[in-house]
Amino acid sequence: MKNRIKVERAEKDLSQADLAGQIGVSRQTINSIETGRYVPSTILALKLAQVFEKTVNEIFQLEETD
Amino acid sequence: MKNRIKVERAEKDLSQADLAGQIGVSRQTINSIETGRYVPSTILALKLAQVFEKTVNEIFQLEETD
DNA sequence: ACCAAATGTAAAATATACTTTACATATTGT
DNA sequence: ACAATATGTAAAGTATATTTTACATTTGGT
């Protein structure tokens, strides 16, 4: 699964720590999702989408391997 | 988190087992998500949305308690 | 009423998300 | 170059998702 978190963060000028704080997870959780080390829960994806004012589908996309 | 899986299934006339088969998870996984017993991964949410031809946000919505 | 299919759950096992702590590297401003 | 901030990652621990097996209940058709 691909994601656009890094880009969305840049557009809102948010650090990983900022974003983590807004959503209520650890900074490492954001980093791990952003770098594809693990797949977030749907609740987390919805919260990220909410912060970025986008849909989940705009931020996360399936790949063949999924 | 709320979800509209039951309704979307009805509209496509799919049983829980049918849906599970299309996505590649167990029937109990679908049942558990549908009845709110647990929160799916974003990959699973994207696959469900794909089957229903809707966005993840149309199928899953955050609640205050999330 | 009977039968088949669909649904709701539960328990045990396994996989994976997420936290905390900690450290190393990279980036940016002065 | 220096200091501060941001990022990448790792290991150990905890919480939660998902599978498999299994059974009880419900629903729909005849």
C-alpha cells in the first residue's frame, strides 16, 4: 500500500511529531506508516484523512502486492 | 467507528461469506468488522471500498469515542 | 414443520499494530 | 561550524486483528 503522508505533511508544514500529537499516536507510529513499515488501522487512516482534509482513498492506495 | 457494510452487502446481494471470499479474508473477519467487534486494517478497508465501488469514508465513519 | 443457508459468537493460536525508550543520522537556521 | 530540530530505525513489551474450528441461532424457501 502506498501513501501520500509525507506530501500532505509538507503541504500543511507539519512535522511527524506535530502530526502524531494531533492524532494521538507516537511519532514512531507516524514514521512507520509513512515509510511503509506497517499498515495503520482504519481509525488511524480516517484521522489522518481528517487532518489533511482529504478522503482516505486520496491518501492511501492499494498496490498489486496487497 | 461506524460502518455501512451490512447495507452495502445488501445492495450487492452478497453474503458475508461471498464478501470474505472476494477479499480473501475469513467470514468471521467480515462478521466481526460488520458488528463492530474490531477495526480492520486500512488495506482491508480499501478492498471493501473497492468491492462496493465507494470510498473508504463512505463506508466507515469516526465516532466521538474514536 | 423441515431443510439449507446465513449469521452471531467464542476460544485458542498467530500475526501485526502501536508504545516506549533509546540512539544515530540528517537537515536547517544562525 | 554549532546547536536545535526532524527523521530513520531498532528492540522489547503490550494490545489488537485475523484465522481456524466449532457450535448455536436465525432466516428463507418449500
